[in-house]
Amino acid sequence: MILLRRPTTTWHVILWDLAKGTLEHGSWFRGKLYPLRCDLSWDGKLMVYLAMGSGAATTWNGVCAPPFLKTLAEWDNVGTWNGGGVWLERNALYRNLVADCEVKGISTLPAKTEIRRLLSWRGEDLSLVFHRLYRDGFRPIVKGVAVDPFTPDYEWVVGQFEFTVMTGPESSSATTSSIDHT
């Protein structure tokens, strides 16, 4: 999936089929998309996103079938606080919101799709980025100790983070990279 911003308030959605080496051009959108709060479902057939329309500055969260932004299911958002979502399980979309709200159009999604609230919300982009990193095999290490960032008593530490990439669940080999946020 490619979210191409052209010029400042126009976005173009392009589906990139890596197996076939093809690009399928889809929707053009005037407004703002928040790419770090977007995520593709495991099969690549659905995308969750946070959008802000042009003019009235209305925001909403949606689920669409890329490369088209036609909303299949949607829920409101309070400005640009939180919003978007992440597919943490094969058929489960976790919404990034402070308070639960009604999902409109849920019947248009595949029958097995579950929409849940992300309980460990921590705010804006990094909340979803950390969940995606964790889902994709990265493990945070703070001061040399592996931590579970999704327990209620865990506090996000501002400063240096190390992420360990495990090549498999039983792998003894890992690669550690540091990210300095200061």
C-alpha cells in the first residue's frame, strides 16, 4: 500500500502487488490522511485509517478496501487525538481511542471481522507504531532488560530504546538496534 501525498492536501492511494510487480491506482483524497495510524489487515484486503476532510476539519476513522477509500465501516474521532487502528490478530482490528463509540457499517465487513478497543492506548502515532513493531516481532529492551510494553504498569520511557528482532519464536539469534528519541 502506498499513500502518496501530492501536493500538500491531496492524497493518492496505490495498491502495490509485490508478487505480480504491479501497481493499482485507486482513490484521490483531498484532506489529510495519517499514515502512521493506518494499517492493513493480514490478507491486505482491508485498511484502517484516520482522515481529516478539507475545509470543515471533520475527522473520522474508517475501514476500506484498498486502493479505494470508500468507507465500509466508520466511527467518529475527537479531532486528531488518538484515532486509526492496528490489526493485531488475523481477524481482529483494534481501534485507537480514548472512549468507546458506535461503529457504523460493521455489517459490510467480512463476517469473521471483530472490532475491539485498543486497551493500552498511549496517544498518537507511537501508540500504534509500537503495537505494530511488537506484532511484527520486535521486542523492546530498556536498559538491557526486556519489557512488556502492554501491561498497565509499564511507563513509556523517553530516551533511548533498543528493539530486538527475533527471527522466530524459538530463535536464539537476535539483532538489536537502538533508537534515540532525545
